[in-house]
Amino acid sequence: EDQVTQSPEALRLQEGESSSLNCSYTVSGLRGLFWYRQDPGKGPEFLFTLYSAGEEKEKERLKATLTKKESFLHITAPKPEDSATYLCAVGAGGSARQLTFGSGTQLTVLP
Amino acid sequence: GAVVSQHPSRVICKSGTSVKIECRSLDFQATTMFWYRQFPKKSLMLMATSNEGSKATYEQGVEKDKFLINHASLTLSTLTVTSAHPEDSSFYICSARDGAGIYEQYFGPGTRLTVT
């Protein structure tokens, strides 16, 4: 059974204080590792897809990396507007191509 | 691109009535749409997967007679909560993916359902 574990559950940072969020996964036949951002009361917003170990993707202050067992979302010099819940998901084999989501990391960036 | 809309964004209904939620892909054709439920401070719980023109596949524990899903076209899926009860109050989110080989899902803004 595919499993996704995110840590920490919650993270409070001062503005400008860089950090990383972790997503550990167990899946047979990874078809992609996905990062989403979710603001309160809204649907998740797609950020990145990573397909193979060693791959990295960047968007503004965010950089996602992937190994064979986990993914990191690095946040460099965060701003208060980066406060949100960050969700990680994996896609595995199967005709439905469903995603298995982790429970998320709630990030708060204080001014 | 890859915009998904949901309507309504909020709905309040009385216990025993039915509520329909629409999910539309605005700028792409969605071969598959997904319906999720999210409880406060919890992650997404997949309810069902629907493909255009065929019956939805429901996850274990989800009552298919209570949560009716119709995927009538490549841009529209609907979720009808029948005979709603207060315990059905939740945040419902749809997503859509484009293309047979694609895994990325694009999410709608969600619908907050409150059953009184």
C-alpha cells in the first residue's frame, strides 16, 4: 500500500528564516511526486512534479528535490505570504492514476 | 492554463434535502475527474474517480447511493449529495487531469457544504 508521510506537521518561521519540509514515501512504481500549496478554505494549488531521483525544480522561493525515498521542499528567505499548508502526493501504477496524499505541513511565516 | 472551477463555493441546506455541486475544467478536456472530501485540518480524502461517459468508481466506505456522481462531458462532473444530514457537512473539492498519461491533478476552489 502506498504511503506518504510529511513532517513536521506544523512549522513556524520568522520572515527570512530558510527551512525545509520533508515528504517520505513508500510506493511501488513511482509515477511522480507532487507538491501542492493549499490556503485555508481553498483548493490545492499545483506547484511541482518530480519524476526521478536527483531531479530538482524551483519556483520563486521554493525548491523541490527528490531522492528514492523522500522529497524536500526548501523554502529560502520565506515571506508571510508563503504561509499555507503544503501537501505532498505520489502517483503510482494503476489505470485510475490516483494520487496518495500526505497529511500536509502547515507553514506559518511571521513578519 | 489548467483551470478548474466549482459551483457553488458555499451552500447551506436543510437536513433531508439534496445538493448538487458542479466541477468544470475551463481550458482543457478532463478525461478523469476526482472528488475529495476534506475535514478541518486534515488532508484530502478521495471519495470517487469518474471518467467521462462511464460510472464512477467509489472508494471503500463511500456510499454511492448517497454521493451521486455524473461525468456527462469532458468538461463537467457533478456530485449530488442526496438526503443530506449534518454529518455530511464538509469541504468538497474536485480535481481533474488532462490526458491518459498524465498524473498531475488540478483542483477546483472547493465547496463548503453546511447541512442544518
